[in-house]
Amino acid sequence: MRIATIVLVSTLGAATMLSGCLTTPEGKGAVVGGAIGTAVGGIASGSVGGALVGGAIGAGGGYLIGKHTYKCQRVNIFGQKYMGTCIR
């Protein structure tokens, strides 16, 4: 059962990263949050149900975070400016 959970988590993570939802900040946040939530939920609970619940919660949280992001100019530790992502 443990191997089946790991395979499911890996498959769901790969499928979400290859989907076409990566065009908006909200979509990117939902995809990344869903993949991370699926992995954490599946590993923590050791069940498919935990992976599904974790994925749903992660996708919702990622969507909300992505919705409140915008492009901004940042400065790295060497003083060089670059375009990054900021959260409102």
C-alpha cells in the first residue's frame, strides 16, 4: 500500500505540473500548491484519501497566494536588481 501511495503522489504531481494551468499567477499557485499538498498529505497519512485532501487544500491555498502576487523589482544579496514576485 505504501508503494501505491508513493506512485499515486508522483503521478498526480507530474500531471499537475504538465497541465495547461500555468498561464496565470492563480493557476501557477494552484498547481504548485496542489502538487505539494498531494505529496505531503499522501506521505503524512499513507493513504490515497490523505493525498486527495492534501492536494485540495494545497491547491486552494496556492490559488489564494497566487491571486495576491505581482511582479516587482527586487535586489539580491550582491546589490543587483532583478524582476521577482512580491505578495501584497
